[in-house]
Amino acid sequence: IQASLAFRGKQTGKFHYASALFYATDLEKQLQQAFPSLLSSLTGALRRKMEVVDRVDVLIGTEQVHTVFQWLDQQPMLQKEDKLSGPFAWRGQFVEQALKLVVLFCRLQDFYQQLILQTGSKEHLELPVGEGKQLGEVLDSIMEPLSEAAVYEQAGLPYIPPELREGQIELAWAREKGSPRLLEMQDLRGVFHSHTTYS
């Protein structure tokens, strides 16, 4: 019982991917309906599809930062943390489940560059890419790209899917095999069933 209580205490504020995704996709849908012209995407651990996450990260590219801020403030499903928020970051939580939410803002022309910088793990952005530079430094110097693929191309790399941006094997894999193809639902040819000790 003591071990179970200790485990539960350590998991406070953590959510399974699917649970957090439910709230994140609902917010994205409402944002797109309210502001059709903005660019938005999930970032961070949720976009990398980590099994357990502790918050929802969203990046928004828009010239209407103040208007979107006001919209977020007025959403009954959200609760803002004024002390943690700033001119280009809305921080708070989803009222239900107390799931943390961070919404970062950038200019439209910086969106895809920031999308990579805000999605990749710290280790991914520290990968060495030649000339004594790290991937994050190279990405940070690219001006106004039109897509994530264009950013990686300018860094001399094939496109790396978000799920692989962990700073582990993706660089060697990308250089050896080009842009990796991830398994998709249509690749499954049978029933897959497993048990874990997570619960």
C-alpha cells in the first residue's frame, strides 16, 4: 500500500498521451474555428507522442497575439496563470483534470522554424551537424522557411518526423537511410496485445 501511494504521488500532474491529446485537439479545433488564418500546432512531448506527458504545448503563428490572448482568457475550460504568462506566452491549465497548458506565440514567418525548436527534445537540438554547430543553432539561423522539411533541408538533413526527435538515433538513421518512414495503421496485419506494469 505504501509503495502504491508513493507511486501515485510521483505521478501527480502526469497524463497518458491519449488523455492529454483529447483536450489538446479540442482546443486546436476551437482555435481554428475562431481564427481560421492563424497557424497552430501541438509541440513538445505531446507532438512527439511520448507515452506520458505533463502538459500540453501549443505554438501559434499570428499577427493577432492580443486578440488570441483575450480569446484564451475567456474560455471557460481554461484557467490562466497570470504570474507565469507574458507578452508571447499564455500559461495556465485545463480546468478539468488540471492539465497544464502553455501557448507560445510567434510571427507567421517564423512559425516553421519555431515549430521544430519547440517540438524537438533538448538532446535533438544539441545533435552535432558539422562545422562545430548543433542542430538548434543551425535551425535558429534559418530565415522565414515555408515548411519544416525546408528547415531540415537548409540544415543539410532529410525531414525527421516529430516522433523521432529525441536525440538518440535519428541523425545517424536520417543520414544513412534518408527520411525515415514510421509505421502507420495500414501497416498492421494482425491483433497486437500487450501488458505493462504501469498501473
